[in-house]
Amino acid sequence: MITVEHLTKCYGDFTAVSDLSFEIDEGHVYGFLGPNGAGKSTTMNIMTGCLSATEGCVRINGHDIFEEPEQAKRAIGYLPEQPPLYMNETPAEYLRFVGEAKGLKGRELQRQIEEVLRQAKIGHVKDRLISALSKGYRQRVGIAQALLGNPEVIILDEPTVGLDPIQIIEIRDLIRQLGENHTVILSSHILSEVQAICEKVLIISQGKLVAFDRPENLEKLLLASNGISFTAEASEEEIGEVLGGISHIAEWEIQVQEDGGTKVFARTESENVKDICRELFFAFADRKKAILEISSRKANLEDVFIELTEGESGVTEE
Ligand code: ADP
Ligand code: MG
């Protein structure tokens, strides 16, 4: 449905997006995940025809966004990072204006305005000034304008930024609902957000695509960082012998403690961390050595993100 090929965008001699290629299929919720400055907004602006590319192309349903902008843009509804709302208008007036700009008229325009007011759940505030609405409601107005013209794809740039926790939950629910009959692409620098809403995640770092997968597979990508920490009453040598006999432990670090215990942090690429803990327990018990404490940690998307975007600033900013 959307094909992005070798997309590059340079601002002067700074490359904001570098040789980005991916495909978006119909009917899923996709997440662009990346720290601030990764190139998410630049990519979205190019995909929606709001910004030119230095190199590469974007095709929407086979239509090149630069060569056949009308056909291509008809399939897309876009909520930019800064929604272009007119504060001294009401949602009803604003949606009429946007609808007309999208070529809707008369009864069809009226019907669609009512439909998007309903979908974005803003019918009851449609005659208030936008300036008097909360940030959450303004964001809904922005989503409503993206829905006008009934596009197949809805692109939302950081739709929950600046909202309070309750508004965030409401907007996420709305996005999930939209995902039932649209292809939705949203961007976010918040991991838990894409994990909660998206079926597929594109991780963008320094203008490059570093991963494109389902959230659960991205976790698998970094299974090697599943870790088990334990303290055993055993010597460094004995610990090496035990760990060497356990199949899924690839590497470990040892810290001899002053009180005679030895602290170990072991990594495993196995998903069944519990089984390995059990194996460790009995291996030490067989040697009559006590494990004083043991804990395990599964990698999550956060680890994948940090690993893949390592070296960038602002990674954990939220
Ligand atoms: P994101 O949306 O992921 O935070 P952006 O796409 O907004 O990232 O920006 C990517 C990079 O391009 C950033 O380093 C940003 O400073 C730079 N950039 C964005 N727009 C411009 C511009 N108009 N001129 C120069 N640099 C820009
Ligand atoms: Mg941005």
C-alpha cells in the first residue's frame, strides 16, 4: 500500500533521513519509534507530500507522492506534529474548511463532518472555540480533520505528546479503534506507547531504519540480554565449572564478594529463563553449594531500543 524506497533528506550538508526503505501493508497499526531528532517527522512529512525528498521515492497505492500528488494524497490523512488548527474557529467551522480544501461539498461534506465528529468523539464541543478546548480535545480535532475524505491511511505524528495521562489513554483507544478499519502509522519516542498500540514497529535512529518487526520479535532480537543474577557460596572456579555445563548460558561476569559469596551475572539467549534458574539451582545443590539469591530479567523493547540506538542523545527522554 505504501512503498518507501531509498528515501534521503538532507538539510544543507546535514542528512536527516538516510536511505530509508520499507513497505507498509494494509490494515495494521504501525509505529515509528525513535528518539527526538531521529528523523520521524521528516519521514512523515515526505510520505505525506508536505516536504520534498533529496533522493528516493514514496508511492501510495502505486502513485508517486511527487509525480501524482493528488491521487497519492487522497489516500492519506495526516496529523502533523504541530496540528494546523485555527484557534478562533470552532471544530465545526474548521472541519468544514478542511473538508472543502479536500474537495468535499454539500451534503457529502456535511455527512463526513458528522461522521468524523462522531469518530473523534467531539460532537458535544463542535461549536466551542478551538482556543477554549483542552489539548486532548484539540488533538481529537486534529485527528478528525485527518479522517475527512475517508482516507485509507492515517498518519499521526506524536499524537500523544503534551497530553495528560487520561487524555493519553483516550487518544490511544481512539487510535486502536481507527486501526480497525484504517492503516494507521504513528510516531512516538515512547516505547511503552508503541508497544501498547502498534502491531509493527519501525525503529529509526539517526535517520536510518535499524529495525522493523513486531514488538514481540524485537524483544527476541535481544534475547541475548536475558539475564540471570545470582550470588552463590562457591569459588570462581566452581562457578565456571557449573556455568560451563549449562547449555544456554553464553557468557557471564563474576564478582567475588568480601563475605565469601560470589556474585554472578549470566546472559542467556534462551527464552526460558526460569528453566535455566532451576538448572542452576540443582547444579549448585548437587555440589552442596548454596545459592544465596537469584533473580532473572527478561529483555524488553526498551533494551532493544537502547541497544539499537546506542550512542545517541535523548534516548531515554520522555
Ligand atoms: P524527529 O521527528 O524524529 O524528532 P525530525 O525529523 O524532526 O526528527 O528531525 C530530524 C533531524 O533533522 C533533526 O536533527 C532536526 O534537527 C533536523 N531538522 C529537521 N528539520 C530541519 C530543517 N528544516 N532544517 C534543518 N534541520 C532540520
Ligand atoms: Mg518529530
